[in-house]
Amino acid sequence: MGIRRCFVWLGLSELLVVIKLGTLVSKWVFFGWIFAQDRMLLDFPLLALPALSVLLFSFPFLSSMAQSLPRDGESPAKQDATAPALRIPALITVVGVALDTYLTLIYTDPGYLPLFLIVFALFCFVLWFWQTRRKKTSVMPVDNSRRRGLIRTIPVLATALLAPTAWYLWSMQASRLPDRIPMMGDMTDSMVGNMMGQQSQQKMISVTELTGPKSGEPDQRFTLTAQETQVQLSSGAIVNAWTFNGQVPGPQLQVHQGDMVEVKLINKLSREGVTLHWHGLDVPNAEDGVAGVTQNAVQPGGSFTYRFVVKNQPGTYWYHSHQASQESVEKGLFGALIVLPQNDSFTGKDIPVIAHSWPTKKGSTQQAFDTFDTLKQLSVQPGTPVRLRLINTDSLPINFALSGTPFKVIAIDGADLNAPTELTKQRLLVAAGGRYDIQFTMPDTAVSLDWLQKSSKVSFLLSQDATASAPALADGPVFNPATYGSPLKTPLSLSSRFDKEFTLVLDDMYGFYDGNMASLWPINGKVFPNTPMLMVREGDLVKVSFVNRSWMDHPMHLHGHHMLVLSYNGWPVTGSPWWVDTLNIAPGESYEVTFRADNPGIWMDHCHNLNHAAAGMILHLGYEGVYSPFEVGSGTVNQPE
Ligand code: C2O
Ligand code: CU
């Protein structure tokens, strides 16, 4: 290769390395060290050091060679092109870049990363040893004959093709998850043993013992029967739905705070198991309805009864199956769950609006409010107080606009906001699985709630008569709960003394998972079932920091507890106390939340983009002294996601 070309190639690779490191450093500067840390630790030995060696050895060597050549000369002597000063840095740069690209794109358990670095270091050393020795003994004439060249190339090519193929097939196989994964994972032996040791007096409690009241006459009794039903959307589109009691959304369960509630679940589906999870309601663990964590999925023909007392949490919730939830929720196994305060004084229109994307029989997806994928209309007299309970049952955040009237956001995820003020034209971004309650007084003109999408919108028009025309679309900024309303004197803040602190870094990668090559959504570099449990003790004040380094939103949902948001991108929350059970963390965002560990059990903590949960974005909150006897996996009846 000519000197000039050598220069160009090496220069280009240096440039790429600088760009890669530059982006990392800017992530560090703009978002924080945590957005770059482990990648920096990888890129330094794999990219920066090799690039430096090119700068220190190859470039000076090339330029001195260029100077020693006659003016019109182009090609350096053969043995010079193989000089170690040129070759070694160039080769380790190429291998470093390849390895780094692989590790950036393909999911590798963080435990293996040091191994990769050691292998790379060994490679560099062997290369150096071999090249310098070869240089000394390089008296053999270089053989240029084509045949000799071919004979040498064929085995090299064959290895280059076969080795990755073999590695690919092996990794695919090796990624298969076991048929049966005990919920307590590795904990069953080591940690549980340990815990037993520490608390030898105290016996371990099974989640199945953490039930609601076993006896007593319930205040409210419901029966929900899961069955396959063809339902029709308002446009006429047909959905082969999985329903509760033949309707989608399922029946609205309305209860009062303090009620003892009993719900009997009957499964009449032909093949899929079902459970009932009360999304956002902090029930005793055994009533939480997660297949493989708190119970076995109810099989076709079977039934299960849930009993719990509704805590002091009036507000908007929803229920859904937590067995194969990705498919079950999409197909309709969900409904609204409304908890009214004990003395409900609201006399206006109280309207739950469930926003859902329905998979139609024809294979398309129809966005709808309940089953209205065409205009939904309601006549409301001017002066009437209206409360809309927005429920997002989809896997992506929903962008709502309320147009034609000022309004207040009075509650988020079932928790009332303190001193909400009037908003005009602001848009509302509701997390997947999240709820916003908004309130306004019906004006003389029409009001419209729209679910905004790129090319279309789903609309709900409230007006005095059916002929009213829609108001101009609200086009303000996105509502920010962090600065809305007024603070209460809560004893909890960033300066509270926390008993446990966890950081959860949400990421995206490609990788082998359960025998497939797929998009993976790791938490702290790990996917379920390798993600360790967050272990707490009853009574602990827990702080969790979420950091999203990936390119998609992650609505993180913690079962059984409500989290108080403390800060948003490093800024303390200045508005009303903002309690959530499902917090959307957008790309590049970070949040700090806190909660009191006051509901013993084994609780799911996962992304409510249910596709992400199914691709690994799951972990569990575990209480010391509590274990789950259940298992998940293809060899069991339980696939919670
Ligand atoms: Cu809405 Cu783990 O669920
Ligand atoms: Cu996610």
C-alpha cells in the first residue's frame, strides 16, 4: 500500500474513534456521568489506547518513511510495510473497533466484559511478540506467486466464515431460558439460606399467606368471566377480542374507599391462562394477580377469587390480566377500576375514557376511546362540572389535547394533586398504564378531547347538541407535573434519610434472548431473569433513581406501592406532591423517586410497554423474609408478560 493511502486509512480510523469518544464525552457533559460510565470504561481500552498508539508510532513512522523516499517514489519497500510500528497499531485498532462495535450493539452480560478486555489485551501482546520476532527473523524472501497466495487465503477465509457462524448458532442455543425459572432465582439457595440464617428465629413467609381478609361479607361482589368474543368498533371494524363478560373494555368496577371487595375470576378462554391485577391499587401481595409471582395463572375452566379491602386511595385505576399480558391486554382483558371517596360530593359528569389500540381482524390497528374509533359524542349541559378519567391501556405514551375550555389536572395515577391551577391549551402526555383525571365546567360551546397521532386523531366531543362544531385544537406546550400545583409539607424530600438506594439504568441493545435474536431492554445491563431483586426490609424508606439511556420511553410501573417523585433531570419537584405508580421516563431523562416499604411481598417492577417487559425489562421488589413458591417459564403455566 502506498504511503499516502496508509495515511488516509489510518487518519480515517482515527477520525471515527474521535467521533465515537466525542459523542460519549458529550453525553457525559450534557446528561451526566451515568449516561456514559460503563461505555467509557469499555471504549478507553478498546478505542482510545489503540488510536493513541497509531498516533504515537504509525504516523511518525510513516512520515519518516515518506521523507526518506525519493521525491517521485510512491511505494515503500515491502518489509517496511510490515514494520511493527505500522502494523501493530493498525491491527489492534481494527480489532478494537470491531470488538467495541460488537459490545455496543449486542447485549453481553456485564459480568463478561472484563473477559473481553483480557482477551483483547492478550491479543495485543501476542501480536506484538509475534510481529517483533518476525521482523528480526524476516530474511525469507517474500513469496508472490498467486497459487501460494490462494493456498494461504482459503483456510483464512473459511475460518473467518465458519467461526462466526458457529459462534452465532452456539449463542442462540445458549441464550435459551430454562423451562422453569423459580421466582426467587438464585436466591433459593444462597440468599434465602443466608436470610434464614440471619433470621433463624423468624420464619420465612410465603406470598400466598399475604392475603386480604378470608372471611366476612364483602361490600362489593363482582364476577369477571374471561371469554373469546368478537366485538365491533364504532367504525364497524371487527376485533377477535378476549373479553371480560363479553364486553370491551371489561365492566367498570366502581367501589368506595374502605370497601371490602370480592372478585371472582372465571376463565372460559380456550387456551390462555388469566389473572387479575389491580393496576395502581395497593392490595395485599397474594391478591396482586401476577402469574408466577403471586399465584399460578388460572387455566381455562378454572377460577380464582380475589378479596381485599380498598385502602385510602380514592381515584382512577384499572385492572388487567397479568398472564401473557402483552397479548392479553392488547386483546381486551382489562377494564376501569374507580375508587370513589367515602362521601362523594361530585354531582357532575364522571366519565372514564379508556384509550386503547385494538388489533382488528383485518390485521390493522385501530386507536379508540373505549370502542369508538370514530367520533365519540356526548351531550352535556353548559355549567355542568365534568371529570374525565383518562386511562392509557396502550404500550406507548399518549398525547392528549383538551380543547375549548380551561381545565385542571386534579389527579395523577389515582392520587389527588394539591392546589391544581387552571390550564389553557396545554397538552397532556399520559404514560402507558398511567392515568390523569381532569376537570372543567362545561362552557356554552363544545369541548373536545383528542388523542393526537402523527397523521390522525381520535376525538371525543362534548357539546350541548349534536350539531356543534369542534373547537380549535389546543396547541400549547406539554403539561409538566413537576412544577404544577403547590407543595404540601411532606416529610419526604431529597434530603430525607433513605434506608436503601437503588439506581436503575434503562438501556436498549440487540442480543440473543431465549433462542432468538431480538431487541432487548436491559436494566443495569441485565435482562430478566438475571436482573437482581431490589431487596428491602419492611419499614424502609427507599429511593430509586431511574436513568433512561435508550431511544424509547419506559413507563416504569411498581406494583403494590406508590412512588413520590422527588426530582426530574436533577431538578427537585417544586409543585404539588406527585405520586405515581407508573412513571414515564423518556430517552435522556432521569428521575429520583421514593417510597415507603410498607406492603410486604414480592412485587413486580417493570416497564409497562409490555413488549419491553417481555424482552427483559423486569425486576422485582423483594422483602426480606418473604418468598414466592411460584415459577415462570415455558415449562410452567406462568408467563407473566
Ligand atoms: Cu399494569 Cu405489572 O402491570
Ligand atoms: Cu420500556
